[in-house]
Amino acid sequence: MVISTIFHCGAALQLSQSSAMEKLSLYRSAFQTAEGYRDDVVRRLGQGHAGAATAEWNQQRFWLWAVDRAIEHVEGKVFWHECGRRNFSRVSQRPELETAIRKLRKLQNRLMVDGLPTFKQKEEILRELARCANLLLE
């Protein structure tokens, strides 16, 4: 078995790769990643920021993280149990999903780079992000 470490938001997650596809849990991974983010903020800014870090993860970072996991699943890179077997590696069966993935990446980038979009702009971006993400999973 090969063990690889992925660093995401300051947290190290270990994923094992074996001949049989391991079922990973989005819930468990999200919790671990959120804890890692909170711990990183606490290390840098102090314990008093733990609650704010958790709130920021839940409000600002979770959905972008979840979209990345759905893309991994649809591309066949990682099998996430909650995304379902039917959706795993669908890009090879439905090439039009590549267009949706490219659009999702652009929308994610806009949310991270655009600084402070107006509420209306952010709402429009999130609506389109949700529409494209829903195309990935049936």
C-alpha cells in the first residue's frame, strides 16, 4: 500500500492508495480539513480566533472545498462515498462535463481573486457555481 500526504489549508491529510478503490468519506474529510484549518489559525493568531476560524471555514471555504471533491470524484481521481458509484469517473463517459469543470474552476477563481464582490455579484457567482456543480452529480 502506498501512502501519500496532501497538504490542504495547512492540514496534512494522508490518503492510502491500494489496488481496490478505497471509499473515502466527505464528512470525515471535511471535518478533518476544517479542524486543520482552525488549528493553523490558532497556531498563527492564538486560541481566541478558534471560533472565528471555524465559522469562516463553514461559511466561506466549505462549498469551494466540496466542489473540488466532486470534481475529483467525477474525474475518477478519488472515490468519495457520498458522491455515489454511478458518478465516479463520469468525465470519460460524458465529455461535456469538462466544460462544466472549466466553468467551475473559473467561478472558484473569481470568488477567491475578486476581493470583495458586491452581494449581488457574489450571489450570481454562487448561483452559477451551484448550477454547474449540480451537472456533475446525478
